[in-house]
Amino acid sequence: MSPRPHFLVLTFPFQGHIAPALRLARRLLAAAPDALVTFSTTEAAHSRMFPAKPDDGGAEVPDDDEVGGRLEFLPFSDGTVAGYVRTGDPGAFNAYMARFHAAGARSVAGIVDAFAARGRPVSRVVYTLLLPWAADVARERGVPSALYWIQPVAVFAIYYHYFHGQDGVITEHRHDPSFVVELPGLAPQTIGDLPSFLTESTDPSNMFHSVFTGIRDLIETLDKESPKATVLANTCQEFELASLAAVGAHDVLPVGPVLPSGDESGIIKQDDAEYMEWLDAKPENSVVYVSFGSLASMAREQLDELLRGLEESGRPYLFVIRKDVKVALAEVEAEMMGRLKNGIAVEWCDQVRVLSHTAVGCFVTHCGWNSVLESVASGVPMVCVPRLSDQHMNAQLVVREWRVGVRAQVDDGGVLRAAEVRRCIDELMGNLEAAAEVRRMAGKWKRIAAEATAKGGSSD
């Protein structure tokens, strides 16, 4: 009798990676009722997912009744105790990544070997961005692997072509954001809208140079697979038809949007009663939801302008703001003498639940791919304020391809001014025909996402 299918799902320890990886793990369990899934991220991230009980000092891994105990959480080592800690040292992240690659490969190899020795061999390794060594560990042990691509396929295609001979023109013009690049099979893009790691992080002195080299190593790793690398993409066929045809030699399978199903165990959760009750009291399509993701920092000037724009819009708003930024928020409120009357600020929210609420009329977002997919699946138009990585490309899809949002323009100093905040919100939530058309398109793409992920859909 052959062993049960056993997926080892590995992910980088940032929330924007953990969330889609855990959602995929649950999808795998739902699709294969006899399968086992081991979900693994770094020890520091694991401890944040499952805080220690006061009486035992150890990590608590809860029983998962939803999947009948077939989901196990087992961390790997990144060579540190606390994980990556932000410092003022521009080389800190690159130093962390060097430790992460070496220690992670050793630790995961040990996990795979231990499972084999226990008679529960891993039958497939599934890994996310920035873990190119995961495929090497699997290949050395004769275990097939699959990359889970948690950004648009368009971004994957850009990276593929960059590292297959198209780097010259991008490198030559990387300081000219308006220069237009044409890559095989893709719509023309300006340098400024390409993934920032190709234009800003190629220099070894850049603080994110290790991300550039990690993506390079990832593409090289995929090229080693025979006969073809398998790439699971968190998108659907209907979202990115042209990009799926432009990915080169790899077998890219759209399986998304991969959204929450049931309890979101492993994602930081807090009490949501206050803001949900606040939303319940608001009229349909009246609330502006604002969030720039778990990693975004915000300068005092930008916070001041954003809040002024939200207040001047005259609409109620729910603002998700990191704890360290909330200190500055209190100072701004004090200086504005209590004139921030229309909104509430929280440190965390259940974003999918918020976006699904009938009161929410638009989403002011940094355009991280998880946020974009959740907004499209909820039928909520977006004000796009991209900053780095894939976010500019994501905004292009939202505005140009799907026509479900507007692009906010920042000034020469990179600041989004209050008047622009107000203009964008009015464009999406006002009474003009343009706003009605965006809402109509948002409804269309919401239906497409639902059909793609339904039984028999293109992502099923």
C-alpha cells in the first residue's frame, strides 16, 4: 500500500507570504481528502502564529477539526532566534537572508529526512518566493516540488524574461522611469512600473539586493527541473490570459484567487467586534477602507496628508495602521484639534471580512497582490498607491486591464497629497458615470473570480 500524499508547504516568514501559503494548504486538503499537509515557516514566525501558553512556555499547535487533524504546523530554522528584526543598518536584511538561505536549507533537509524515516515521506514540496533552495533540497531527495507564485503571472513573466536575455535594456534604462520596455508576449511597460527589485536592487549595496539574487536563483532553480518546472499561480486564467501565454518554458497553473476558507488559523487575530459594529451602522457603499499592508511604514508628512484627504472627502473611513505608526497618528490628531471626526483607526482587521461588508465602497491600498485579489473577489473598487516590488504592476492590472480602480499620483517627493486622496475617492464613489462604470466592472470581475474558483471553474 502506497503512503498517503504528503505535501510540505514552505513559506517565507512575512505575513504577505504566510497568508496565501496557508490558504493553499487548506485548499490542498479540501481537494485531496486522504492527503496530509505539513505547513512550515521559520521558528520566529511560527511562535507569532501560535503564542506560548502562560503555563508551558512552548508553542501551541491547535487541533484542526476542520481538516480532521491532517494539517500539521512544524517550523524550520532560519539560523536566528528572533527572525529578521528591523534596524537602521541598511545591510541587515541582506545579512539575514544569507543566514536564512544556509540554515533554512539544512533545517528543511532534516525535516524531509525525518519524515521519510518515520514512514511518512513527503510526496511533494510546495514553496513560495525567496526559497529557491527548497527545490534543491527536494530534488536531491528525489521528491518533486512546485513553486507557489504569490504575485501576478505578469510579474513572473517579467522576471523570467529578464533572466533569459532581456536584462540589458532594463539595466541600461533603469534610471529612466518613463522609458517603455517591450518584453516577449507582454504589454509594453514603463521602467517605473516594472518590479522595483529589477531597477533598484541590482546593486550589491542596495538593502534589498538579496531579494534580487533570490529571484535570480529561483529562476535558475526552475530551469533545472526536468522535464518542466511546476508553478502554481495565485491568479485565475481569466485575470491574466496574455501573461499566462508569456511565461516561457514552465508549466504555470492558475489556481486562484486563493482566498480564506473557514478559520484563518495562523494569521494574527484580534477582537473585531468594534470595527464590525461600526461598519454595520454605515450605509451601503459609503465607507472608505484604507490599509497599506503589514510591512508599510509611513512618514509623518504622508500620514498628515492622508488623514486630511480622508476627512475632506466627507465620507466615513476605516484606517488600518500599524502600532508604531499609530503613535504619530495620535500626534496628528492632537495638532488638528480633534477635527478627525469621520473615521476610526485600528491596528489590525480581518480584511476579507471588511471588504465583504456592504458598507465598504472603495479600498485605498498599496496594491499588494493579496489585497488586490481580496478586493477584486469582493467587488470593491481600488485607489492604487503602489510603492515597491510587484505593486506597480498590480496597479496596472487594476487600472488598465480590469478597470476596477484609479491610480493615485504622488508628488516629486513621493508624497500622496490630500487633494489627490480626495480626487481619487470622489472618482470611485461619486455620482458621475465614471464611478458607475468602475462599480459595474468591479461587479463583473467579482463574478469571474467566483466562477473561476467554483467547482468546475478554471482554477478548480
